[in-house]
Amino acid sequence: MAYVGRFATTRARLIRYLERKLRERGWDGENSADLDALAERFAELGYIDDAGYARMKGAAMERRGLGVRRIMQALHADGVAETDRSEAERQAKHGKWDAADILARKKRIGPYAREDDGRDDPKQREKQIAAFLRAGHDFAVARAWVDAAPGEFPERSE
């Protein structure tokens, strides 16, 4: 209860946490602990909401400038089922251009770069595109932002 009360979590993350605690502390019960039933009961009571967690985590990652692919990978790793990820995915796809803008501003790429940043250097361009790809953005979005001149914003391509 303390873990669920303190942290936003998913069924899968709660089960992993409880498995780890059982390994560390042991179990004295005559039957093995039914962690799946416990996680399901917490979900029924509203203590755990995988879809709500996915929306919250996706929005937080988007505000950090991360793209759709990276958000979906993180939610998958957190054990959120595909059906519970669908709203977060829709939200991430809708805000992908704004997330790219945030990343470009944070990394000083494209329109946020200084005039003397070495824009014509192919290695610098590769590094900037790689930063967008690692953040989960698609290549077209990365190229649009990296190719934008300082002070000139790329045309929205959604």
C-alpha cells in the first residue's frame, strides 16, 4: 500500500516491486503469494490506473522533448498494455512537433542555434540528427529542425 500510495505505477511495475520485496524479505505463508490477484484488486479499487499512468508519463516525456517512439518504448518497458497505451500514443503523435521544438530549444539546434555554430559541418549535422533520433523523433522531423537556419522556424509538417 505504501508503494502504491507514494508512486504512480502500473500493474506490471507493482508486481516486479513485490517480487523483489519477496526475494529480499522472504515469504512465510503456506501458499505462494498471488501477486497478479493483488495487482488486479488494486486496479479495481482505483489505486492503479495503467491508462492514466500512460497518459501522465507520455505527457511528461513529451514536455521533455521526447518523441513518439521513445514514449511508446518507455511505456512498453513499464508494462503498460497496448490498449492502455493507445490514448498516450495518440496524444504523443498530436504533440510531436511541439516536442521537437522543445528538444531543438534545449539542444540549441536549428532555429535556436547561434549564427556561428558551424552549421555547414556535416559531422555536427549528423550529431544533431542523431540527438533527434535518440529522443524518438522520426527522420523527417529531425531533418526539418536541423536544416532550419538560426531564427527561421521550419514549416509544420503534421
